[in-house]
Amino acid sequence: MSTITALPTGNVHAILDRAAAYLGRYGWTPAGLYDAHDGCAAKCACHRTGTYPASILGAIRAAVFGAPRWYLTGITDAELHTYSAAVEWFNTYLIAVGHAGQHAPVFAWETTPGRTPADAIEALCAAAIAYRKHTIRRAA
């Protein structure tokens, strides 16, 4: 008898860990994918390196694709699946388990007044740990 599951498989935990590391290194913004630094003279580190403060989804994209990616054009089906699996797991985690006192989808959770970069990083790490525990139980 086969079981059908909607839960993602693969390296979701590693992607979420890398997304948390991205936010820790380059910064977090709760709106949009990346902070485009409008009005900047293009001499800041963001413009020199191409690494912008990111939202959670922007950080997940950077973790999957190796760099910030504004658009999902020109990617493979495997890359799209990997990105979608990480976003799906994280969103489901925030709704079902919650973090920092709130159960909500990623957009509502991330834009809650008072949300901090530490909250975003901790939520990604907690979701990665939950994924590891889930896959260990499933394999047993």
C-alpha cells in the first residue's frame, strides 16, 4: 500500500538553514523580496556584491539559487520544486506550529508589527529543526 503525502522531501532543512544564515549576514526586510536601496548612489556593499537585505522568501530564494533572485524565469523544474518545497514547509510550519507567539502564513507573520530580524532567523532555524525531526521519524 502506498502513501501519498503533500510534505516536501529532500534538503529543505539545509535550505532553511542557509536562508537563516543569509539573513544573519546580509540583513532582513519584512516587505518585498529584497531591499533595493532606492535612492542609493550604488556605492554601498549591496550594490557591489549583489547581496541585499532580504525577506524570508528572498532569503530562501538566495539559499536555493546561490544568490538573490528577483524573478523565477529560466530555472529548471528541479530548482522550482526545491524552492516550492522549502516555502511550503516553512509556511506550513508557521501556520501549524507558529513562532514568536503567532500562528500565521509567512506574509502575515513576517509583517506583524514588532517582528525582528532575530525572530525571522529563529523561525527559519526552528522550521529546519522540525523538518529534520519529521524526516528522522518518517525514516524510522
